[in-house]
Amino acid sequence: MMGDAGPAAGVPGPASVAARLERLPFSRFHRNFLLMVAAGEWVETMMLLGNGVLLALIASVLHFSPVVASYVVPVAFFAGEFAGSITLGYLSDVFGRRTIFAFDLLVFGGGMIVAAFFTNPIPIAIFIFIAGLGVGGEFPLVDSYTSEVFPGHQRGRRMATLYTLAVIAAPIIAGLAYLFSHPKPGPFSWRILFWIIGVLALIVWLVRLALPESPRWLEIRGRRDEAGRIVDQMEQDAIRQHGLQELPPPSHTAEVQERRASWTDIWAPDLRGRTVMMLVFQFFQSGIFYGFTSLAPVFLLHKGISLVHSLGFSMLIYLGFFVGSICNIFIIDRVERKWGIVTTAILSGILGTLFVAAANVVATIVLGFLVTFTLWNFSNFLHTYQAEIFPTRVRSTAAGTTYSVSRISTSIIVAFLTAFVLPHGLLATYGVIWIFIAIVAVNISVFGPLTSRRQLETIIQ
């Protein structure tokens, strides 16, 4: 009935898991998968995109200098992400996607809760680093896991939906920061935010224990029976939900070669060029995205806007992430991924330059909103792209390794911009960001493969 019990018509051998997954319509299984994965992304995005307002709040309450506060919050957090992504990305290829999902949010939530009990910058930074370890493993794993579950023609749209749900956290964390700091920040204003994030992470961790393993990963590791049972469930769910008699036959029966994960595989001749391309891309894209996101509240302070008002305005600016991501759902599978990355990078630079040059508050907020609108389109394109250009056996290893570079470069770039460039003015800061944009645009344009609407197994050819 489902095309998987025996040979496909005219073609020897059983249908592969990939072929069976490619012909599935969106079903209840997919919906539940998206919600469970998005829940974790949502909690972690509160910290990922909220570190700018938390930086400003901690600096004000604990009387840290901007440089010290930047090391305590974004630098420590992104350093933890660096270690987590490069380590857990590889481990998820060795032990499975679900295995790593079983503890990364536990590490994140625990680190956030404990960090809030301190006032000294060193222990706060240590536990934020620990929290970052969990988040570092999450993002490349989510991208790999999600890309392996959905068919090529809807992969981008589902990934964009996931990040649309996640980015709702951005205006919420900015709004909570404003609420707990109004009319002026108190000693518990930042602590409450840390505790909220930590407790929510632990709740989602428990819920996500129900996630299944990736069928594609199971098959590549030779565990075909387990993979088959999961796909059987997905197929039966789709048939019942859509009132079908049977599913269309798989489009092909490609032989799947069993392979074990090896970190050195990403440097093999067939993948080396893509690995280098993504390392360059990830190093500099962080300067584009976080050069604005982490420093937006600081930019507003430099324009003479008070802390409380800058937090309120940041909430409005961060709404652009959500609106931009909604729009991206409708275009991500219609636009070739590599050109979406290049176009949104350049557009964010134009809008960002106008933002820092704006002379009045209304223009500043509107332009800030448009920057975040564009940046989240950029983000959705890159998250989908970084996972789909590598084969299943090393997908998470490659995504984690290349993504880790963006975490350490973010720490370096944010600290560099704050300490050395920002004192020379906002336009000087965006002048440096334009250098990053130029490098990213040339790198992806010249070396990036085409991926949109293609089955994962054909992209690596």
C-alpha cells in the first residue's frame, strides 16, 4: 500500500527512507515535530536576540562598564555557543539527533538559572558560558534535523515557519525587560528575566523527550528497521489525515550507503570547498546580524535616548524579526537560497546605514524595524542553506563546525565594535559592517551551490 514493503515498479531494491519522505504531504506528525522543535528555539531565542537588552540592563543595575557588560553577556554566551556547536554538532552525527536533544536544553536552562544568583561579573559570565554550550548544540542540530524530515519542495517553508515561531521571543524579551525596568531598573530586574528563560527551557526539555530519531540518520547508520518504523508511522498518519487510499510511489530507490560520522569527512575533496565557503560565510555573517542585533539598544543610547525608552523602542524594532519571518515563509522556496542570502545582506546594510544616520526618533524606529525585518529573512535563508548543502552522514558536524565560527566571531566582532569602533561614531560602526557584507556577498555568489526545492541527496552531487 505504501510502496516500501518490496521493490518499486521497474526498479530493483526497496525504496530508501529519503524517497519515502519526499512524497509525504504535511501531516499531524510534521506539525507536532515543528511545534516541539520550535518551542526549544523560542526559549533560546529569548537569550540569543535578547542579549542586547540584557547587556544594557545588567550594565545599568550592576554598574558594569559597556565593555565589561559585553564580556559578561554576549561574549561569554557566544563563546559557549562556539564550544557547544562544534562539539555537539559532531556528537549528534555519532549518537543521533534525538540523543543530543535530550540534554542541550537542560544545560541551557540550568546555566541561566544559576547565573542569576550572582552579582560578580566572573561567575555570571561562567554560567552564561555554560548556558551557551546548550544553545550552541541546538541551532545546527535543529537545522539538520528539520531539513531531514521535510520534502525538498517544502523544506525552506517549514524551516521558516519554525524560526517564525521562535522569533516571537524577540519582542517578548524586550517587552519583559521594559516591564521589569520601569520606571527604573531594580536589583531583580535582570535576574527575573534569567529565571524566566531558564525555567521555560527546562519545561520544553521535558516536552521534547517525545521526539523521534531522524529516519535519514538511522538509515545512514544501518538501522533500517528503526527508520522504517518511524516512516511507517508518518505514512499512516498522512493517509488517515488526508483520507487517502495510498501514497504515490517513491520517485526513486536510491541505494543508501552506510557511513559512520567522521569530522575529517568535511575536509574530503568532495566537501572541502563547501566547508571553507561556509567557514568564511559564518565568520563574517555574524558581524552583519549581531553587529546590529546586539548593539541596537546601545545605538539608541548613543543617540541620546534614555535606557528605559531605548528598551521600549527595542521592543518595537525587534517586532521586525517576526514580521520579516512571516513574509519569508511565502518566498523562501520561491527564491534561490544563495541569492536570498546575498540580497538581504546588502539590503540590511543600506537600511542599517540609514538607521544610524536618522536624525529623529520616528525615523530611527521605522528604519530599525526594517533592518530586523530584513535580517530575519537573511537568517531564515542561511539556516536552511547551511544544513542542506552537506550529506546526512556529516550534516550536523558540518553545520556545527561552520556555525561555531560565527559564535566565536560574534564574540570578537561585538567586543571589537563596542570597544574600538563605536567610540568613533555610529556611521563608523556601520562602515565596518559594510566590509562584512561585501565579503559575504562575494563568497556566496561565487562559491555557493544551488539548493532550493531540491532533494537533499541530490544537492551534494
